[in-house]
Amino acid sequence: MAPLKYLEQEYPILDSNFRNFCATHGIFSEQQSTSERLKQGITQVLSIIDGQHQPWLNGMELLEDAQLNKHVLSTGCEGIDLLLQGGLRMGQLTELVGASSSGKTQVCLLATSNVAKKHMDGVVYLDTGNSFSPQRVIDFIRQNPDPAIDQAKHRILQKVMNRILCHSVFDIFTMFDVLHQLEVNLRSQMQKGDCQVRLLIVDSISSLVTPILGGGGSQGHALMTSAGFLLKKLAHEHNLVVLVTNHTVGGEGGISKPALGESWKSIPHVRLRLSHDQGSSIYNVSVLKHPSMASGKAARFTIYD
Amino acid sequence: MEKVVASPREWIDRNESAKAMLARVLTARPLLLLPPLHRVPLRVGNVVELVGTSSSAKTQILIQAAVSCVLPKEWNGVYYGGLDRLFCLNFLGSIKKIDQEHMDFDLWNNDTKKNPTYDEELYSLCMRRFLFIRCYDSFQFLATLKTLHYRIQKEQELHGISVHILMIDGIGAFHWIDRASTFMPLGATNRKTPSLQTVSETVVQEIRKLLLLHPMLVIATKATIFGDRYSMTETKRNLGKLDASNSRSISSTSLQLPYREYMPSVWQTFVTHRVLVGASDDPLIRTNDSDRSLYFSEWLLPPQSFVDKFIVKEAGVFMVP
């Protein structure tokens, strides 16, 4: 926020008399001012400060927003959908935790294909380890053939794939750039009414954050938490489903725990843990954290080749 | 001076009896006894801090308090200032359910004759009393606090009732960002540079000013960010064996705090009550239809010697004996 004298150009009522008054009395004292002009100046400053924060909402407005905008998107995987009572919720940040090759990227690709095909919405995929495979997405799309679209298969496939945007990001600053650009695009997209982006995937966020954590300084943690807040803000304001993946590290007593530490724990809304039985195509998913469900609930699902 | 000299007798005559004073104070400023915080009665002017790791039912307790506050039995309104809201939207779905249960129970206790069923009008009245804002950084939080006085005045005129609770979900949410911020002031050097210390000081100052004008109960939740590492080594040293329990839970040893305090001392001294909540190590309780996690709550300030246990159900928070 600029000091008062820089605001004078925009709001001429905040002239030097007003500033002197403020300097001696403090801005928060409307009762002391007697002149009309000072009162107006104070109201002006208050409205400027009011513009600095998000608008207040009451319970009814929140409920309406939740009912109208924050629907549930199916992931295409029945086990997960059942566990999450319908699927991934818009406006929430969901985290998939699992050791390597526990199915995190598979679930992300499955969700991508499902959203692009069934819901016909756009998907933005931020890939940090070159794990995005268009061929796999096409396999998922082809798995549930729709007899009506068999004729124009190639064209439909092209349309579906056009809804998926994949960016390769290899460090956290590139991710910030991409997310800020996405925010600008989403704001202008709201007027156009085009194919709306509904799903944002970051696979994997831990590989972006882990190199900057540690070392005793707090910059790494600050970047991690601001990345988390930016993702949550995008999710809430533009009604997106945000899905991130995280790997595991060794914890106390040899039990593995999610990476990124304590501070990250409170950032995602929903945390799911994936694991994979060796040699089979059965995956286990359990709830680590959910706003309206007890943790520990589990389910199994299969991803076919 | 003349007035006092002229009627010294009036001066020593009592204004009201103790009984009358208590009656007046208790109706004007009711005590709040909410499970699981019912061990210590809470009044306006108290600042309560709920500490716990993530997923330890802190926000559930806040919602419980909010619901019991907006319902007409209390005749008060609630403000909920969220620091980057963690659970708001999904909890709205369950707020509706909680409201139904609570309202059924409270309508039953109400004097006016009403049907003990879901009352749309009462529901929307209660929901409107619940005010909510989400903040994405410290500046937004400070801006909210600075304009809160006028907002409260407007709402009080609108609803005709006073605000009773101010809730801050996630007081330490911007800790890392503030700690790492090194702002270079352009031009004027007499402005405070925003840092962790100054932000906390301003927050405490603003809330103090607000409490002078609008007496409220302040409840803040705080997620521990250094919790696990500290407590796990403590239990190892004390028990001499590896604690292989669920790493979500933290339990306090008798003398030391189980988590590392990271808020600046200005906030720590501002807090008048402190409760530690967490997931208990005990196995999941089986209720009628599904498994429920067991949580514990322990009063750190004022320190109590017992630990309460509670579970979270659809209808709210319930104590387990």
C-alpha cells in the first residue's frame, strides 16, 4: 500500500491538511473529526483499505456458492470416486502421496482423460519429470468406447486432446510463471465462455519444492507455502480441481511418511495415500486427511493396461 | 467535587447488590461452554488458541462453536476471519447437516412453539449471522482487521444483535512467508518494514483495539509446524523404545510442551487460554455406521491434569467418557 501522499493524485480529497490530521491523530478516529471534509477523507481511506482484502461473505452466500459452483468431478476411477463420495471437488487442493510407482501419475493421467472426454473441460498439466504420456491418455480415452462417436473417431480424439495443455516445468519459479499466466488467462476466459479449464495437475510438486527446502533458511518454506496458497486461490476463485502429487520419505521407525514436512501438511484440503501391490494391477488408496471424513478410510481400485 | 461533598452518603451507599451484579453480568456476557472446551468457561475478552497438527479436528471445534453461537438460543452473531481458508467449502456441506441436528435440539428447548423439524427461515437467519472472509496473505489479513470495526457496526445495525465470537482459522498460516519477506521501503524511511515481528504486533494491537470497542471472544487455531520431530525424540528418550504409533498424534510429556512454539512472544502473551488437540493413538472407535477417529484435547493454559477425549460425528463434536 502506498503512503498517503501518493494516493493524492487518485483521490484529491486526501490533501496535505488531511495528512497532517492523520499524522497527529491516527486514522482510526472518526469520532474526533468534526469537519465534513475530514470525514469524507476518512471514508475514502477506509474504502481503499477495504479494497485490499477479499469481500466479506455470509453463510448463505457461501452455501450458494458451494451449491452452484463447487461441484464434484469424477476421476474416472471408481475406487477413488467412491472413497471421495463422488470424486474430486472443485475449489479444493487434493494431494496424492505415494512411493515411486505407486500409481500417482497413472491416476493423474486417468483423471485428465476423464475430464477432457466426459466432462469436456480443459485440463492444464504441469509436468516436472517428463512423465506425461499422450499415448497413455489416448489409451484411457479409448477404453470406454462410445458407439455414437465411433464414426468420427479421429476428429473427436483430436478435439479431446486439444483440451489438454501440458507444460514442462523443472523449477518452482517457472511454475509460478505458468500459474500467474494461467490466472490471467482464466480471468479473461470467464468472459469468453470457451472450453473452461477445470482441472489443474502438478505432477509432482515435491520435485519442485524439495531442492529449495532445507539449509536453515526460510525462503524454501516461504516459496512452498506461497505456491500452496496460490494453487488454493486458483482453485477457489476459478472453481478448479487442483491435483498435486507428492512422494514419500523415510520417517520414524522405518515407516514412510509424506515428503515436504509439517508445514505442507495443513495446506492441501484432501490428502490421499496410494500404494501398489507388487506385480498386480490393484492399487490401494486411503484417506490421510479430508475435511468431512475420518482419516483411515481406504479403498482399492484397478487400472487396466 | 461539589457533588461528592454534597452527598457523601450517596457515595457510600451501594449501587447494586452482588447478586444483582452477577445476574446482570451473566446475562449480558454469557459464559460459553462448548465441548470439548467445556472444562474452562470462556467469556468475552478471552483469547483462546487451539493448537494441533493438521487433521486434528481444530476446525470442527470452531464450527461447533460457530453453530452454537448463531442459533437463536444465544442471540449472538459470529465472525469468522479465515487466514487462507483451509476447509471452508466442504465444511459448508456439513454445516448444513450440523445445523439440522442442532436446530432440532435447540428448537425443542426454545420457548416459542415451533415444529421440531427443519425450519427454513430459522436456518437462513442463522446462516446470515455467520460472516466469513478468506485472506491470502498478511496484508489482506491486516486490511481486514483494520476495517473490521466498521463492518461490525454495519452488521450490528443490520441484524440488531452484537458480535460474540471472532474466529481466526490458521493464525500461523503466513509464518514462513512473513519470516522470509525482506521488504525494502522505497522512499520514506519512517514506515515500518513488514516482518514477522511487526505483523504480529500489528495484529495484536488491532485485535486489542477491537476488543475495547466490541467485546468478543477470540478463538484462533494454530497448526504446529515443528511438532512431530520434537515430540518423537522426547518419547524415545523417556520411554527408551521406538514409538511406532501413528505419526499424526502428539502427546504431551508432563513438563515440556509437545510442540515448538513459533509465534512471536507478543502473540503468545496475548493469548489467555490454550488448548492442545490432536488425534489420539487409540484405535478407531466403531460407532453405528462407520469408524470414527478419536481425538484428545488437553488444556495447556490454564493447565489441567486430565485429558479429554472426543469424537467427531455428523452432528458435531461429542465427548467420550
